[in-house]
Amino acid sequence: MDGFPNNWHHHPHHDGHTTSEEWTRRSEEVKQAFLHAYHGYETYAAPHDELRPLTNRSVNNFNGWGVTMYDALDTMILMGLDAEFARALPHIQNANFNMSVPGPSTSPRQQPVQILAPFFETVIRYLGGLLSAYALSREPILLERADHLAHLLSPAFDTHSGLPVFGVNTVTGRISSGTIGILAEVASCQLEYTYLAHLTGKKEHYDRSAKIMLALEQSISKLGMLPQKFNLTSGLPIDETLSAGAASDSGHEYLLKLYLLTAKSDETSLDLYIQTVNRILTTLLYVSPKRGLLYVTDIFNLQISPKPSRKFEHLSCFLPGLLALGAQTLPDSAFRRSPPLFPDQQELVHHDLRELHMLAATGLAESCWLMYADQPTGLGPDEVLMQQGELWIKEMQKWRKRGRRGIPPGVGEKEPVHSTQMKDRDYALRRPSYVLRPETIESIHLMWKTTGDSPTKESATTPAMLRHGEFVGSLDCGTTSTRFMIFDRYANVVAQHQIEFPQYYPQPSWHEHDAEEIMETCNSCIEEACVELEKLGWTKESVKAIGITNQRETTVAWSRKTGKPVSRAIVWDDSRTRNNVTHFTNQLNSVGLEFEGEMKRGEEGVQALKKLTGLPLSTYFSAIKLRWMLDHWETVRKAHDEDDLLFGTVESWIVYCLTGGVNGGIHVSDVTNASRTLLMNLSKLQWDPALLKFFGIKPSVLPKIVSSSEVYGDIAHGSLKGVKIAGLAGDQQAALIGNKCLNQGEAKCTYGTGAFLLFCTGGDIVQSQHGLLSTVAYQDGPNGKPVYALEGSIGVAGSAIKWLRDSMYMVATAADVNTLAAKVPNTGGVYFVTALGGLLAPYWDPSASGLLIGLSSYTTPAHIARATLEANAFMTRAVLESMKLDSKVDLKHLKVDGGMTNGDMVMSILADLGGFTVIRPEMRESTALGSALLAGSAIGLFNWNIAKPETLADVNTAGDNRFTPQMSDEQREKAWKGWQRAVERARGWEESVDEE
């Protein structure tokens, strides 16, 4: 769109500034209008098909099964009309789908006359209504009835081509005898049958859809577009008429929507869609001569003497929404996969097809809107006859040759014209009746949802009918980026937004964040995700609560008076505090630590610290980082001395800011994050006075310790103002919960910047004797019993790949590591001990240094890349070996998640060198999901209850991929021994001193 005027699409008659309150009011008006109409139907017409509103009498236009009820099911769900939905279900459950009706005689001996159910109308109204409502409600009876109805309709497919006939009797199976079918009627059932096959696992449903797609694929080559009419026996076109109107409309729609329904896997439907749209753009689109209205019309005799009908149908106004949906959702490759097939399509090669599709959508939507705006009543006619004008593609060619200057043909804004003369309007009314067709409104609404264009939203008469759903949000603040994700009850991601934030490395082994920059990304992610949610048709009020998960141990210090940080935050993997660790190790030896009323010194002091906190002395934990701040940064020390200092890990800072900051923000930290500070008593879940005294930290700086799942406060500002913050967990505990590892003996490993393996030990604190951490897994509510875990923390995982990319320039992207490593079958004897900031579990050696060993003239970058991936596997095995010794459990399967797990090679190497099966879930957003589950459980959303894992049965059920070991035991053990030798050489490299 380069070179277009900034306001080329803007309507002056649509100001785009309607308030959210006004949209809510309009939404309620639409809801009340629906209720008025539907209650009238229930009172005067049910269980027949429709209500005649002027006489309050019923009429059966569609089989007499109560079509209004089926059509309205999804509307009831979207509007939250539970009572109406409940009243409809018994009728649907008892429907017999019988097509026999009494004959003209009233004699009881009169035999019923057998009539046919129109296949197309029955599928889109009844079968589609059942399946749409099932998708929204998961009500089992709806799926049962849909499956039964599809079976009754199955004789319609008994043609040689597989294209369905016009009608079928659902009792006898008799079908209509005609041999001609129109596109809209023979090719508008694939969505329903494919989805039904997915839900039921019944191959016959899929086969019927697949046979239709095969017939469509065979029919398109001659005309470059699906024909208007088919021979039902051969499946071939019977003439050269092309249309996007009543006889064809939904046949075109189903191509794109089938591709999207199948998760963009049905390549046939995509090819047919692109070919069809390209033919429409070059052959069926015209621009009227005076007003420049872009319109689509039928073409007769395509190959002999093409002739446009000049008829512009209201039904054709489905097309702009379809084009916009395709332009916004299809990958770039889709627009390159089908080169022009016909001479009159060569102009397409000079255009960006995605842009061209969107231009056509915009111009057609304008024309469809004007069909309403031009009329005194504001209601659009069913058909108009256009002045012919020129083919749009030819006008676009002229525009291109002019250097693309000015507004593209047929696209700019137009004012309504109230004159009834064709010379003024460029069209004459052909069928002036308005028949409640939704196509224009649907298209404009689709364009608004896909583009976010406010004037487009204003153009529609009812786009304010945003759905009111129930979702839970998760704010996931990691080491390098923040994201906000919105989940439904099944853990499907409804909307999300992610932003990276700056990293600061002022000296070797130092890593800092700006806490205010983190907060800016948090606010932005929430706002952008809410925008995305509304584009998808849901109100932001649908988000009922949010959880927060965060990089743990990262230490934030801010002022009680101003609410502003008094320094940068020190990140969890920062290892500047080696000397502090040495100091406190010496202090444990000489002075000791008070434990159970006695001073414990030396090894007893070390063990006392571990019993109190579950943790060893390490640069990793927050108390050491805070002590360094107090010792080295004057602003922090001054705030501490003046009781102006507030300390917290990242979740504490975020909650403080979201709930108002200096203006009433709450200062809390949940048990999972507090357990990573070296300041919390692990069994009492309280700050321990002896630990505060040992590290020299005032209790006044500390947040209140809270559970992982309770309502802490409300968001104070922004789109989610008033929404409850109800779940908090450190990222690794959140991932444990998101993987539903809630019971003793279940484990997961998350591979991100670092890698973290957690093993749930239930209600017992297991004190590791082999280098693992004892930590809180979660606490379900303030009165809930804590659940504990053993953890193996690996400081470097994905960050080693980032080092290869950003510092060594060996790869251009992180994903390229897999490709590079795949070039060699092994590392050629190279080991990479990734101790870039010391070694964490199970070694706990802050003096260890990164080490590449085994290098020779044979070594290539591919060997180093593979050694980097192998280091990840060796580190994991080291943790698992310790876990086996502590827990007496030998894990045969390991659940994994995190960004690093996207590479199959990484997972295969992990399985080979680890000697266990690696299970990678399809849905790997476990960290964000975990905090969402905690928040949902706190408010009882979806009946989730973290304390009852069975209530989460429907959550995160998307399946998994499994990687099994292929390496021999002998090879594995040889490699493991080499790794252990390499680690010994890396340890003890850095020298540290006691900083008094």
C-alpha cells in the first residue's frame, strides 16, 4: 500500500470515535431485539419453522423441524441466553427429522405424501446450526443429533461424481432425480462434514467431503474457476457461466474456510480458493463509469464471447469479507503458489496479490455499503443493474502504468447519492425488495475484525454485537520478553501479544533489566491482546481474571515514597555476586546461622540453611543479589536505611504497579517466588528472622507472602481495569502446573534461556543430598496445604544458542542451529560445558567457566553447534541422575516445553543421550497456562480446582510428539563419561574473594 494517501480508506461520514459504552448500549439493543423476535417465535410458531410477524402464524419453509430454533442456537450461546438454550435442547433431542407430511385429504386412511428435504438448506441451517452450537457449548446431545442427521442425509451423495443431489427423503432415502446441480448447493457441505469427521472419528463423513473436493479440483482447469452448474454424474461443468452470486456464493466461501478449519492443512482447498479469486479479480470485477463503484457480476460464454450480466446481487456482498479474511490469514506462500493460468490474468504478476485481494475487498465493501446508504430507507436492495464500465483489472493496469499514483480504481470513498436516476447512481434497482440478507453486515464486520479499522466498524449496522465469553488471562514476564495470553476453558489461546525488552550487560557476568521498561511491555501486551480479542468478536470484559508468571530470582528494588525503581534489577543469571557467596560461606563457618535456638557453624550451618530454605548459597538467589545492591549501590542502601525501600521479585513489582503503584498498589510475593530468595522458611511459608539477620536485611522491605491462587487485588487501569489478579507463580512452577504435573511423582522440564526440571514431591519437603533444590511447587489458596517439588536448575540452555548467534556469529537465527548441527553425525569429540555464568544444579559451582574441549583441526562450526545441543542433554541427565538418587524414582518419560523444544533435533539428542522418552506436547505454552489455571481456580472459573486435578481433564488435551532413544547403551555411557571429564576441567576456574 506504499504511496497511498493516509486517509484513502476513511469515511468522513463515519467518525470512528463511538465510545465503548455506546457500543455496549447498541449491543444490548441488538440482544433485546433478538429476544423479542425469538420469544415471539416460541410463543406463536414453535415447533414449526418460522413466524409470520404480521399475523403471528407459523409457516414451514425448511422441513418443518423448527429451523428458527436451530439457526438461533449459537446466537443464544454467544449472548449468554441460557434459559432459551435450555428450552431448545429438549425439542432438539426429541426431533425425528421425519419428512413425511399429511396429504390433502383429512381421512385417517390417507397415506402420507413423501417429500424431500433440500440438502443444501438442511445442511447449512440444521446441521451447521447443531455443529456451530456444539463448538461453542460442547453439549453432547448436539453432536449426537448432528451425526444422526448427517446419516439420514447420506443418500444425497449417491451420485457417480459424489456431488450431492438437490433433495433427499430422510425416512425412505429417496433422492431427487435431477442431474444438474449449482455450485452453492453441491459444494457447501464440506465444512460440516469435515468437522463432523474430526469430532466423531467417522471416516465416511470425511470421505464425502473429500470426494466433493476431488470433483471441484477436476472441474476448475477449463475455466480457471469453479463453474456455476455441474453435471452430477460426471462432475464436470455444463456451461461457461461464472458467478459469485446466489448460485455460487457459499461454494467459494467454503474453499477458504475449509482450509482454515483444517488448521491450514488442506492444500487442495487453498489452491482452489486462490485460483478462483484470481479469476474473479480478472474477469468478474468491473468499475462503474461515473462513481467508480467496484462490483462483481456474472459472466456468460467465457471462452467464446465473454459477456457480463451487469447484475450486482446483495448475496455477492459476501465477497469483500471473504477476500479480507484470506488477505489477513493466509501465509505469503499462498499468494505465490498458483501462477496465472490464462492470458487475461497476466496483469496479476505485476501486483502483490495479498494487497490486490485487500484492495478488492475494500472497494467491494464500499459499494455494498452504498447500496444501503443510497436508499431513503437505509435498506439495501436485493439486486441492482449496473452500468457496465471497464474491467477492474484493466483499470488497475492503467493505474500501475501511471506509477500507482493516487487512489486505486474502485477503492476510494464515495458519498451516498439519493437520486434514483441511473446516470447519477451508476445503477438501477432490479429487485428493490429487502429480504433481511446479512452478507453486507457480515463482510463489513469481518473486515473490521481482520483489519481493526474503526471507520469500517462504524459502517456496519450491528458490528457492536461483540460476544460475551469467559476467558482467563496470563501475563508471562520472561527473561527477554513479556507476553499476555488469553485462554479459553480448553487452554486454546484466543488472543495474545508479545514484546521483547532491552537487556543490559554492563560488565562480564553482569545482567540487568530496567523494571520500568518491563512494566511498559506488560501494559502494552495487555492492551494489544485486548485489541486482538475484540477483533475476534469478544468483549474485553470476557477476561474474568488474570494470573502472572515471571522469571524468578530477578531482584527489583523500588521506593516506597515514589513507586519508582531505585536501581536496575539484577537478573537471575547474573553472577557478579561470587564474592558475596564466598563471604557468606565463610560467615557460616565462623559465625554460623541460628537454627532451632542454636548457632550452627561449618557443615552444620550449611545444612541448617538448606533445611530452612531448601537452597544452597549461590549467586542464583535473590537475597545474595539484594545484599550486593545494598553494599554497592548508594541509592539502594540509602532507601533501605531510611525505610523507603521495597524489595520484590518480578511478579511482586508487576502486581504493585498493576494495582496502582504508589497510589495504593499492593506489595505481595507468592510462595513459589518467595521460596527462591533464601529468606523464606520453607516449612512455615514465612520470612525467617534468622535469615534476615544473617543477610542483614530489614523486614520492612519485604512483601507479604501469599498463596499461588487467590484474589490479591484488581487491576487499577487500562482495558482490564477492575479485573482480578488471582494467580501468581514463578515461571518453572507455572510450567509444572500448566503440564498438569500436580501429583507426587510427576515431572517436567522447561527449556528456555535456562532449563529447569521440577519433580513434584507432594506435601513432603524432600531434602536433596545430591545437588537439587527443595522448593514450593504451589499453594492452592491461603488455607491450602503447600505442594513441594525437587528442582534441578540449569543456568544455560537456550542462551547458549543465543551466544552462538549473537556473539560467535555461527548462525543467523536460533532455528539455524538445528540445520547446522544436522550436517555432522556427532561432535567429533568436542564437548561444550556451557558454564557461561558458573554451574548451577547439580554442581553448584559459581567458579566454573565455559569450556570448549576436544577441539582439533577436524572441528567445524557444525561440531560446535552439535556440542551445544548435546550440552543441554548432558546437563539434563546430570539433574535426572541426582533426582533418581533423591526420589528413588527412575523417570522413563520426561515432559518438556519451552521455546528450545521446537527443534526436533534437540529433542532427539536429548532422548539419545538421556536414555529416556521425551514427550513434547502439541500445546507448549505451559508456563502462561499454569498461571491462568491458578487464576481460574481462585475464582472458580470453568469449575477449575487446582487441588482436584480431575477438574482440569478438558484442559490442554491437544496430544504430543514422542522422541525415543536410538543410541546404543554403550555409546551413551561413553559420551556421558566424556562429559563428566569435561565438567571437572571447567570447575574452579574463577577465583573469588570474601567481600567484607
